[in-house]
Amino acid sequence: MIYVGLDLHKRYITACAIDAVGQLVAEDRRLGTELAALGAWLGRLTAPVTVVLEATLYWAWLEQQLTALGYTVLVAHPYQVKLIWQARTKTDPIDARKLAELARVHLLPAIWIPDAATRAQRQLLRGRAFLVRQRTVLKNRIHAYLTAENLRCPALDLYSRAGRAWLATVGLPPVVRRQVDLLLANLDLLTTQIGGLDKYIQRHVRQDPVAQRLQTIPGVGPFGALLLQAEIGPIQRFRGAPELAAYAGLVPSTQSSGGKTHHGPVGRGSPWLKWIVIEIIQAHKLAPGPVGQHYHKLLRAKGKPKATVAAARKFCTYLYWMLKEEWSYTEWLRQHDRPEVRPMQPLGSVA
């Protein structure tokens, strides 16, 4: 077996190949990023090849192409690789070799690689979230122009029909009017594009039973249900609810030594999963239920940020078992609220 570490860069790839005992087999410091160049270099290796790379830059494309060529591909978590292997001297050949060495000794912190359908779904949903954020930027920019002119919309929503009618007739300086009109044109274009994505998402959700069950959760719509499903992936890859919460970046770090224990900030995790879970928790704060009760119980003692993270961590427990047991949110609450019944066993004789 030959282990090949690839250090990816925008304009070149540094490759290092070692055998099962750690001896250097081949090395190239500046391979081209084209698949043909990399494939020709890998083709000169005789033994079975395992390719190792970090989850950075174009790793998803390269993993897909190399897998199609028949190679075994492992993708490592960059931050965890840095924690495992730190060196005072950092060069491209050293980085490539350390990936190959970690794979050889079975210490590589490999990540789960989603399939092509899950990747496409993630790209679609993340792209939709990006457009919504851009639309929010445009709205805030228009509000800033109006505030600078000391103008306030009499309508409750500036972007409702009444608000847009007022905005079209309000007196603005020529330069500001031109900027506002350009922003409104971009705002309308983004709204049309987001609406088209929403129609596709709604059609997809109607054919997905898992997404329909997730929509029974308060605060979860079609977009949130699909994003949860895409970011989590198969629930079987988690051994329990704590692992799901840790994957979402909702578990605080712990340092315990010499009888002293200190809990630090939450760890790194999936930023998109953490974002959508925190958004869902905002609805649970106002809705009756165990998650909202847990939040309000901790609010006064811990403060809003810590209480929100704790409620999100509790929500991940519910989410895990909903996906594991194929329950709706109502069925999970029914199971959760049911008192535990244990059979009474007669005591045995002591003699």
C-alpha cells in the first residue's frame, strides 16, 4: 500500500508518496492542478494507492474525480490535523508528508464525505441563504439612507405595498434617490430569484418524508427542514445525541485537572448546522414546550447567549431521536412526557 499526501494550493499541488513502512517513494513539489497532470503522476505508482488531502479549496471536486478513477480517497479535518501534528518548520513537502504519515499509522482525523446528491442540496440551500443575506444588506442600506435624511416610513413595513408606495413619492436628494432606486431594482431581482428557489424547495419537500417530519418542529419550514437534513446527513453516523450536538458546535470545551474543572467556549463545528439550529431556537423561546422551558430556566442565571446555546444543545437531543426513531415532534413529546414505568420484581429469599 502506498499513501499519497496532497497539499492543495490554488496554482499547484505538492504531492508526497510513502510506502507501508514510511519510506519515501515519490515526491513532486509543484504538480499542476489539472486532473490529467495529477492522474499521470499517480499512475506511475505501482502498488494500491490511498490519497489523503485536507478539506480545503477544491477538495470536493478533487475527491470526486479521484474516486471516479478508482482511488481510495481520505479527507482530513484541517484544524484537527494541526492539533495532532505541529512542527516549527512548515513547508509544502512537510505538509504533504504529514498527511501521508497520519494515514499510514491510522491517526488521520478523517471527515465524513457526503454523496453527490447531498453536496448539490447543500450548495442549493447555502446559495439561497446567501441571497437572503444579500437582500438583507440591501434593505439595511436603504434604511440607512432614509435615516441620514431623518425620514421615517409611516407604514409598519417599508417593503410592503404601502411602504413601497411611500418610498416612491418621498422627497429625496437626487443622488440619494438614484442610489435608492438602484438598490430597489437589485432588491426586486433578488426577491424574484429567492422565490424561484423557494418553489423548487417546496416541491422537493413534498416528496421527502423526512423533511415533512422535521416540519412538525416549531419554527421549521421547508427550507429549514431540508437544510437540517442536508447538513446532518445520515443520522446513523452519530453514536448519540451528544455527538450531534458536538458536530453542530454546541458543546463547551472542558479542562479538568488536579481537582479543578473549567468549562470554556463551545467548540468548532458545522457553521451552517449551528446557524439553523440557533434560528430554530428563537421560535422555541416563545413556544410552549420543554426546549423553551429549559431556556427560561437558565436565562436569569446564565444570561441569554449561554441559555440559547444550552437550549440548542437540548434541541439536538430531540432532533437526534426524531431522526433515529422516525418520529414527528408531537410523537417525540408524547414519548418524552410519558412517565417511566418499570416492572416490579419480587425480592428473593435471603436463605
